[in-house]
Amino acid sequence: MDVSPEYSIHLLLEKQFCIDNRLLVDYLCKKNDFIMQLEKKLKVFGGVPLTHSTLLSILGEYRSPNDKIVRLIADGLLLPIKKGLYAVSPEITGIPLHCRWWLIL
């Protein structure tokens, strides 16, 4: 069976598109899984404030954990209390801010 060059190119592009899509889906699934693992680690702390060094140990797998802390704050997953002290968002812990004892002190 003789196939035209245009059709061959079309098949190659279609195959490459499927491979690229599979890679993208794999990447997004792994990234989502990693985020879920991070949220689990943060949820363990509940309403207890976290120090910067604690966060660095949790985020040790990242190349630049300080940048990740900044992104977590920007995304609303971490709330800065004061320099070097953070609270995990009620979105993750399920504990409303008004129920946290250390905010009263």
C-alpha cells in the first residue's frame, strides 16, 4: 500500500500529539499527587503555627523551598503570622481561624 507523504506526516504528527498529551497528563497527575502529599503533611500540624525551619524540613524535596513557601502564601495555603511563623490555611486543616488559641494571645 502506497501512502502519500502528506498522509505520512499527518500520521507522525498525530502520533507525536498523542505522546505529548500522555506526557502532559502524566506530569499533571504526578504534580497533583505531589500537591496532595504536601497538603497531607501540612494538615498534620492542624492549628499549630509552623516555623520557617519546620517548613524547610517539610519542603526539603524542592530545589528552592523558600520560593515554594512564597507560592504557598500567594495561593492562600499558608498564612504568615509574623516573620518566620506561619499558619496552615483553614482550607487544608478544616479549623477556622477564630478557633485557633494562639491568635487570641
